[in-house]
Amino acid sequence: MKKDIHPGYEPVVFRDKSSDTTYLTRSTLTSDERIELDGVTYPVVDVNISSASHPFWTGRGRVVDTEGRVERFRRRYGMNTEGGEGR
């Protein structure tokens, strides 16, 4: 194998901007911005969404449908709004 071609695999903090949650893990990503966590300084990578703020993982999901497609589907196939089957 060639030497010095692989990126460094270092501890990095990922910060969820929408929920202000931080995750300390190892990654090849790096950043010029730093954060101090438990007395140690790490590079921080900001993310817009993570498992702490994603609607699927938090259970706060909702259907955004501006054209009524979901409602039309439910009417067509006889489903009520609680998610159960109507037929």
C-alpha cells in the first residue's frame, strides 16, 4: 500500500444545529471550527438534521401535502384519518 494517501481518522464532534445536540465520534471529516467538550478541544462539524431532530426518529412527523393528494388517496381507498382501514 502507498503511504500517506489515507485521510486522518480523528475524533470529531458533530453538532445538530436544529436541536443543539452534540455527538463525539471518529471521522475523516474535519473543520477549522473547534469546540471544547469535557475539557478536550475537538473539531466540530455542523449538520442540519440528525437522529435527534429528524421527524422519523423523534415521532413528531407530519405529512405536508399542499395539493390534497394524501386526502384524495385516503378517500379513494377508504382509509380514515386515524390511519386504520375503512374497507
